[in-house]
Amino acid sequence: MERIPLIAGNWKMHATIAEAERLAAAVVEAARGAAGREVMIAPPFTALPAVAKVVAGSKVALAGQNVCWEAQGAFTGEISPIMLRELGCSMAIVGHSERRHVFGEGDAMVNKRLRGALRFDLTPVLCVGETIEEREAGRTFEVLERQVRGGLAGVDLAVSPLVVAYEPVWAIGTGKTATISQAQEAHAHVRDLLGRLSQKKIAAQLRILYGGSVKPENADDLLRQPDIDGALVGGASLSPESFGRIINFQE
Ligand code: 13P
């Protein structure tokens, strides 16, 4: 099965409702002509209802930037998978580097979130990535392995829709992208690991996105790599021109 490239925009904590509506309308427009590509955006929770109306009937999918593992309950500050589904989301990001490093989420919690998403029919986007200290200490593969194994504990990859995003922490929001070969090497390693956790042919079908300072200037080269199946874009997804150009990357 061919892996259809997925271009995903993570808006993080940006955009008022009015700004989100304008940006979403531009993304719908940019995605219209992009045959053979899937497009997803993850607006802030507050903008989801308005953005859902804008993307309705288009090829742009909606995602939560995070998700709780319970349907409801005493979880102040969290959002439930059912709430996300009600707002039209079909996906949810889990384990984003900012959740891990700013808010202290560990692999066990990421795993709960991921399984919660799956239980309520949301496709999780599991983010993994090493810090600069870990890379310089030669521990990149070990960290990726821990995060992938931890995040996917108890998950049967044969029956679970899933997207993985490799986002080296040192490349996020820094303007410093991984080199093409660093990115491809990490992706190949993650795919190999997914194969060891399930089967090679299942791993061959899973999409692994690259994230970390993806811009129009580097998207084509990154997305041409054999194991890079899309992009998870932060800063550049807030500009309709830049995100539109990345959606329409040149193969
Ligand atoms: P930047 O594209 O701003 O580096 O952010 C990447 C990211 O964290 C996407 O989830």
C-alpha cells in the first residue's frame, strides 16, 4: 500500500477565532488542488468549532493538539476524545515535544493518551524526538526507541490507525532543521523499530512525518526522502502562503 503524504499544521497556542477562520479558509483553498496529499490542521481548542465549519466538506482534516484518555470526569484543563470527535476531529497529536518538555509528560502518560485516542476513533499522531544533549551524547536512537516503545505499549499496530512524527527537539521553532540525512536516518530507524514491534509489512504502511522548522525552502528535499511521509509544521503553518507551498511540495 502506498503511503499518501500527510501535511499537518500544528498551530500551537496561536490564532484568535477570527484569525483561525481566515487561516483555515486559506488552507482549504491551498489543499483543493493538491492531489495525492492529505492535509490536517490542529488549531487551538477554542477555535475548533469555527474551523470545523470552514473545513466541512473539504479534504482538510482536523486534529486536537492533545487529548485525555477518559471520556469525561475530573480532569481540569484537559479535553476528552469525545469532545474532540464532537467538534469534527478525526486525529489527535500526543506526546508533542512541548507537552513532554514544558509540561512534563512522560511516556506512560503519552501512552494513555494515545490509547484513549484510539479507543474513541481518533487517529493519534505520536511525536517523538531527541534533545540536542541526547543527540550529542550519541543517544538519539536509544531515546527514539524508548519513546516509540513507551508510547505504543499495549497497542496492536496491525489494527490501529497511527501516524508517527519525528520531531528533533533542537529543530523545533529554532530555524535549525535536521539535515536531510539526519532526518532520513532517524525515520528509517523508527520504521525498522515499528517493524520489530509488529511486522515489516505493517511498518511499511505507517506514515512517519518529519517536524522541526519545515519551511517552503526545505520541504521538497525533506519530503523526497524514502522514509519521510509528510510534515508536521509549526511556525510555517501559520502563514497561508508558506503552508500552501508546503502542501504543494514538489516530489
Ligand atoms: P516549527 O515548525 O515551528 O519548528 O514547529 C514544529 C512543531 O513542533 C510541529 O509540531
